[in-house]
Amino acid sequence: MKLREVKPEIRVLGVDDGHYGPEDERTLVVGVVMRGGKWVDGVMCTEVTVDGLDATDRLVEMVNRSKHKPQLRVILTDGVTFAGFNVLDIQRLHEETGLPVIAVIKREPDLASIISALKNLDRTEERRRMVLRAGPVYRTVTRRGEPPVYYQCAGIEPRVAELVLKRTATRHRLPEPIRVAHFVATGVTRGESSGGA
Amino acid sequence: MKLREVKPEIRVLGVDDGHYGPEDERTLVVGVVMRGGKWVDGVMCTEVTVDGLDATDRLVEMVNRSKHKPQLRVILTDGVTFAGFNVLDIQRLHEETGLPVIAVIKREPDLASIISALKNLDRTEERRRMVLRAGPVYRTVTRRGEPPVYYQCAGIEPRVAELVLKRTATRHRLPEPIRVAHFVATGVTRGESSGGA
């Protein structure tokens, strides 16, 4: 599905992962359905392996089984690495859900140091390809007078992705659905949520 | 602390419990901090025993250890029974947190049948006293043209409680913080949230 317009009440899924300790093999990943960055319409979750390679499969499953799927227009994720270096393949997440995906982060990603860190893990080459497959990093200012955010996208033109980011940055320069997913994921895994996303 | 005014951005904690299966001894209880029923500011959680008697202690702990405590003005709970018949003592929750408590439900509670059901549990008399200690059940219409909601309260006059309920019924006749807590608690315990609170 091609996103052509960005309505004020556009239904968006924001995704973030929870906290994990040195002994945890897996951690929680939470998806929050919001309308236009304003109202929470639902919450879903899955679990991914710390430093594993299952983030893409688990997110595809979580989205495709959701009763909210028919209303969802776009998936926003907190970057492309979950639970350590469990790299999310945003192209495959887009292809297998049929939804556009935008991975957003607050700081300019240092791809060279991410790729260098992957050397300490198994299946380095596969992870490296997934990081590169996420494509170019764009930047945009979502709230006037605030620092920019950085994003990569799949199945959506940067020009349209930018409109989605602006529309959902209702309280902070990061999209509200990612912020709320962060509150839920850290609140549930730590007992109380931490700062911002 | 006495609540004297109900500002549009009043900081409210909404509390609801998660799903549990026949084998579960405990279930998740989630608290969502919102401003005036509009913005999510944080998420916290605890666990209570199914049909146990620890709901009050666990909620007192959860609220008192929270970094949001200094900003919180009122606690809204989904009724007075959690995880089966784990009765919440709203008077004690009020006394031990210093915050007003409003327990809200969609349908008029049938106290006689609740008290009758308690006979199948241990410490029946203690549970019965807690149910009665929650005081009279009031009703109010929070959204014009919609059915009323029913509530019990501790540490707050019904007249002021009503203002809080109206202020936080931003999308549904039940307060939005309870609805979002319901989405989070069921979403995390079942994989996806169910209908409304």
C-alpha cells in the first residue's frame, strides 16, 4: 500500500523495545497504535532475542496478526537495532506487512561504528547487509526551533515520511507513538518508565 | 493533600489489571500517568496475586516509589477488585499515598453479589469489610448523551471527583488514563489489547 496522504488522524504503530539485564535472553518489544500522535487506540507486544536475529520475524508476526492491521497506515520504529544488535530489516518488514516503515532516531547514526560493533557477533555479514539495506539516513526538523531527527525508510518516499514525522511529533521532536511505546516497554520491564524515547 | 481545583492538565494515574489464566498465580497491574486525559507521561507496573489480598500493598508501593509521585494529584482505578477478588482498600490507598482515590466502573456494581461471591474465598470477612469500606456508590454522566459511570471515592468529595471524571473522559465515558492502562495491561499480558476498559 502506498501512502499518498497524511490525514490528521492517521493510524500509526510506534515500536520500541524494553530493558534487559545481563542474564536476560529475550526482551519485550511493544507496539502502540495511535491516531495522529494524539490518542492511544491499542497496545500489542512480542519478544525478541537479545543480540539475536529474530526482530524482523517477530515484528512481521506481531503486525500481521493484529486486529488493528486494516487501519494501520505506517510503522514507526525506534531505529533499526532492537535488544542490543538484533538488526531490524525494514525493507523486509515493509514487504511482509505491506506497510511503509520509518525508523527514527534522535541522533545522527554512526553507521561505521555500528558495523564495527557487529564484528563481535555471529552472522556478522548478514547483520551488516541488513544495516546497509535500511538505506540512506535522512534528517528533518519536526518541531520548529528544536534539533532535527534522523530517519531511514522503506516503502515510502522521504518527502511523505517527513509529513508523517511532523504530524506525529505532537509533544516532542520524536513521534509520540514511539515515545509512548518507550514508556510502556520500559515501564513494564523496569517497573517504571524512563525519561524520553 | 486535598484536591481543590481540577486544572486542564491535572496529572492523573490510571490503574488497571491484566489478563490471567487458570494457572497464573499473579497478574500484572499497570499505572499510566497522563495529563488531563490527554498525554501519556509515564508508565509503571506491579504484580498482584490472583484472588489474593495484596492489591492495596502493591499499589501503595508502586505509587510511593514513583518519580511521578510529586506531580500526581489523583489516582483513578478500574473498580475495587483486581485479579479476581483481590479487593483494593481505597481508603488505605488514599491514607498511605496521601492522594485522593476514585474507583470507577461502567456498570452499577452489584455489591450483594460481590459480597456473596467472597464466601468462596479465604478471609471472607476481611474482604467484605474492605468492599464496604469503599463507601457509597455515586453516579455521574461524564459525556453528554452517554450512559453514566459509577464511582466510589476516598479522600475527595464526590463533587470534586465528578470534575476529575469529566475532565479525564476525553474520548470515552471512562477516564482516558484507565482506558490506556487497560490497553497496556491486556496488550502486554495477552499480546494484544482488548476492546475498551
